[in-house]
Amino acid sequence: MVMSKVAAMIGGDAIIGAAQRQHARRPQRWLKVAKIYNEFEEECATSNEKLKQIADAMTMEMHAGLASEDGSKLKMLVSYVENLPTGDEEGVYYALDLGGTNFRVLRVQLAGKSGIKSQEFVEVPIPPQLMVGTKQELFDYIATELAKFVGDESDKFHLRPGRQRELGFTFSFPCNAIVNCFRDSHEVGQDVVSELTQAMKRKGIDMHVSALVNDTVGTLARGRYDNNDVAIAVIMGTGTNAAYVEQAQGIPKWHGPPPKSGEMVINMEWGNFSSSHLPLTGYDTALDIESLNPGQQMYEKMISGMYLGEILRRVLLRMADGAALFGDTIPRN
């Protein structure tokens, strides 16, 4: 079942209930609403056979993406992460998660097999003017807020004597204030770490950026800390993505030295997946045509939070126009 069907069931059930009450005395209108709803549900249907076809199509794209850089709709990015947490890690660690409108700073005290002993975090909005300003302005702001957070470190967090604080830097998607699509460029990624490091020095923060990963790889690492059998991570939020552990010999496009672990984490960037087997509805097609990137990120447009509300709005508009869902006058908004 694709998420657009889930959205239809959640929003649609409420709509049908409201329509039943509103049109109790006008059964013809109710029947039209129900007909549109049922048609949409049927369009979204994913039988076991269809799910198998979608899975097979994605598997083919995955192999193609692992074979060459431009051979697939799926980028299958090599993350350069070959070792994931074992669950034995101890000490104080920081994380910075940079999003499009805010960033989060996290502090954890790891206690090995006992798990996370303590954790604290703060979420900070990014002023709009900084998102279109210079890299230095943005990172100076981040470093200023980070310094405040470090300064509030309580006694329950114990940094080992002689050790420097370590920071993991993760991001949800490219930020124009840094550089377009920096997640797709290893060199640009290094520049981002350099910018953050310099900003921390300017603000007097003694901290080392020890890892740069996107949010999906970070989610996989977090899962592995709790359970050594975790091998896949999926993000289902504003956007969607997946990362997993691949055997090194299964990555023909990898020409670097073989990882000592024999494994490599792959960032799939699966939002761009598309296949004739996907249950693409007329609402999905219309949304894609009117989007900023027609023909791209089709899978993401069908299942992620950024688009589900718009799909539901289009269903409601069809009901309002064809079945007078909200009465004889269609609301402007």
C-alpha cells in the first residue's frame, strides 16, 4: 500500500463521515462523493503481485546504480561509511542536524552495552535572511548557538580527561545558503566541514567534526548502536530516502581501496525511483506536471509528507467540484 492510499484512508474516512452527515438528506450527492473516493482507492491499490513487480523494478535500478554513476534513476551513493557502531561505544558525543528551516543540536552520554545514559537536545530556527546569506554568516550563527548549548553541559555528562569533544554533522537535504546539492559532492562536503570547523574556532568551541553523513545514514548508525542486526534505514518525513549495508564486492563502480570491513553503507536516494508498476493516479500525474521538477522524484511525490497534503487537497477539490462536497459553492481555499 503506497502512502497516497494511506493519506486517502486517513483523510478520506474523515471526509466520508462528514459527507454522510452533510448529505444525509441528499443521497445523490453522497453517492457521487463515495464514487470518487472509491475510484481513488482502486487507483491506489497495490496487490501482492504489483508489490512484487515494484520490488523487482527497484532491485534492477539498485544494481544499475551500483554498477555506474549515471546508470540508474537511483544514485546509490557510496557514503564512505564502512564501519557502523557496535554498541560498545562510551563517552560524550554531540550531533548537529541541519535542516532547511532549523537545526537541532544533540548531546548524548553513551554507556556501552547499557545504551544511552543521558541525552539532551535543542532545536533552533534559522532566520530566513541567513538562508540566502553567506556561508560564514550561517555557520557563525550555528556556532554561536552550539557554543551556548555546550556551555550548558551539566555534570551528568562526563567527558574523559584529555579528550576533545566530537561532533557528528548530518543534514536532511541540500541547503542553498551553503551550496546547491552539497550532499552529492565529496569535495563540497569537505568544504562544509571546513566552514563549520572555522566557525567553531571563531566562537571558541573546542570540538572536532568527526563524521559527515546525511540523515538516512545517521539513522542507520543509530539503529545499529541498539541492534547489530539492523542493516536498513528508511526516512519517511517531508521527503523520503533509504540507506543500507552493501557488500563491497556488490559495488562495481567502487574503485577505491577495499574497505577492511568488507562492507559499505549505500545512500540510495530512492526518492527519484519510478516505474510503470507504481500505482500512479491522475492526482499524482497532475501534481508532478505542476511541480518545480516534472518527471523527477516521482516516488517521493507519491509517498512523502511534502506532497501528501496536496494530493488530498486535489481529491477534495474533485469531490467539491463533482459532488458538491462543501455545498454549491467551492471554497477559495
